[in-house]
Amino acid sequence: MKKTNISPKVIRRLPRYLWSLDDLAEAGIERISSGELAERVGMTASQIRQDFSCFGEFGQQGYGYNVETLRKAITGILGICKGYKVILLGAGRIGQAVLEQVDFQRFRFHVLSAFDIRPERIGLTICDVLVRSEEEMDDFIREHSVDIAILCIGRTCAQKVVDRLITNGIRGIWNFTGVEVSAGKSDVAVESVHVTDSFLSLTYQINRKAAET
Amino acid sequence: MKKTNISPKVIRRLPRYLWSLDDLAEAGIERISSGELAERVGMTASQIRQDFSCFGEFGQQGYGYNVETLRKAITGILGICKGYKVILLGAGRIGQAVLEQVDFQRFRFHVLSAFDIRPERIGLTICDVLVRSEEEMDDFIREHSVDIAILCIGRTCAQKVVDRLITNGIRGIWNFTGVEVSAGKSDVAVESVHVTDSFLSLTYQINRKAAET
């Protein structure tokens, strides 16, 4: 496989390809043309060929793509099915919604524990995950070699908590706080979900369409 | 203002600029250089100048940007403060988390009602928003000329509900169902939040960093 850096834009499209390939595999389909795949994911065939060429040559003229080869390649690139260990920080509505919405088991991620500072939440179980006191967090991360922390805590303490996570050896942070957090000079990966920004992207589209008519 | 199409990438950065400009305005600061603004939002000065040049010329050599002018321009482009009317479909955890997380009032959006099919949720009030029966939805949208629907319902019925919304004259759909929905040939704007895709983007980064070391 090519060892080049794949652009974030292509990376963001890979899951969409994967969902389609999963459906195809489930239906017993072994190969697919770029044109057929394009139709399924709502893109053009040439865009798909270009995306896939970023990480190697999988297609064959006149044959198309082998579904299983492509699935394995994308799964490998995305780092899925590596059994990463995950914790949730902040067991409020947003944290609960994330646990509910994301099918961690499907990708063999293990959500080991949730943590919260509010006494009334400690001891609860949400989506089969026990909520522990925030005071136990540092020891827990080190003992279990936790890989990923999902950040669903308040804005004001977000960066402080991130610094603590990094000190304890976390490798990735999924940030739902709505503020930018920095991994500093560390090697820790940060991915932020800015829900409000996406909403304003919608109102921009509405606004533009209104201006056109 | 230039009437060109601004790239989605630039649009997605605009809210970040706006939050910084809001902070500056609140602190009584009237102008800022591209370098100073760059530092605040974690980008380069030249990237900022390039972004702003997409929608007009606001900066002046040696003077920088006027904070208020820039705020108004971005607010105008994003279609904020137009008093758009919003409804929520699906008053489960995800719907509740969205209502809680997004500061609709700040942008003068009015969340008029929520709708759900589950009898036990109808009549509840979440974040000051009343949950009505899904059966009342069509009439409600037309009576109140609702602009935007937030979709927090199950995957299986997502497209059907979208078709219904479009028939009733909705202008924008904010899609949290995790499946792609299509506005067909209509002029309706759709913005999807794919939470799982963002998670896989994080695992890709972790995986790549592990491969590098």
C-alpha cells in the first residue's frame, strides 16, 4: 500500500464507501464497478477512482473492484477492528447520545468506562457502561492502557482535562465540547465535532438559495 | 459583496472566525490584523486573507480588519439572525442533546416545537420546547411556515420523513440520522452530521501516527 498522506477530505469519504461495501458483501456481491459504487454513494465514478488511487490500485479495467479487497484496505487505513479501548468523559445527554448513536461494537472498539464529576451520576450504567468518579480516571487510563477518550464535558475545563489525558498516555481525543482543544507538542490525535458550525453551514445554504431566487 | 460561490471549506471556517470576532467585540476591540486573528483561530495570516478575499475586500494594508464590519459580513453570509423557525423531529437523547448544545437564541433561531411518535414523550417539555404528536406535524409546518427541521429520528424512515417535510415547504434539513437523505429535485438544503465518520477520521489519525513511529 502507498505510504502517502491521504487528504482529510478523502478520509472523511472512506466510511461512506465502507458502509456501501458492507451492504454489498452482505448481499453476496463480490465485485463492483466504479460506476455502480458511485451511484450507491452519490458521487461520480471518476471521483471514486481518484479517491482510491490515493491509497493504491485496486480496480482492474473491465473487472471493477473486488468488494472484499477494498473493504479490507479501507478497514486497515481507518484503523478499525484494532480493539482500541475507549472511555467517555461526561455522562450527560451528549455523552449518552454518542454512546447510543455510535456502533462501537461493530468496529471492535471497547468502551470500558464513563467518568463524571456529578455525584448523582456516579454508579449509573448507560448503554452497559458504568459511570465512575472523575477522581478514578487517571489510574484507570494507565491501568487499562486506554487509547481514546470521548470528551463530552463543559467548555471551561476542556483544555485542562485534555492536558491530563495526554499526561496519562491517551492516544486520541474525540472532542464534543464545542471549543478547540490542543494536543500541544504531543503526538495525540484530536478530532472535534463542532455541531453549531454544521448548523451554520446549513443556514448559509438556505440563505444562498433564497438570494438566487 | 461578491456574488461568487464560496467553497464549503471556507464556509465551515466562518463560524470559527465569528466566535473570535464576537469575543473581540465584547472586549471593545475595534480592529485586528490578519496575523492577530490567525493566532486566535489557529491558522496562518495568509489563509485568513485568502478566505476573506472570497467574499469581498475587508482588510486595509496597515490597518487590518474592522471587527464590526467583518462580523456583519460573516453574519450576513451565514444567514444568521434572520429569525428562522425551527422544529425538532425525534425527542430522544440525540434530539435533546442538540437542543441543549446549540445556542439557537444567540443566532435568533426560534425552536417552535418538537415532534415524536412515542406516546410517552408527547406533552413533555425539553429545553422549553413542547413535544407534540407526529400526526400534528404537517399542519404545524404549514401554519407556522417552519424553515428548518432537525432530523433526530430512526434511519429506516428518514427518507420518507424528508419527502414529507419537502412537500410541506420546509427549506432546510439538519440530518442526524446517520444515513444519507436526498432532497431530490427540490431546492431544499440538507446538511448531515455523520458522527461515526468523524470517529473513524480520529482512528485513522491514531493508526497513521502509530505506523510512523
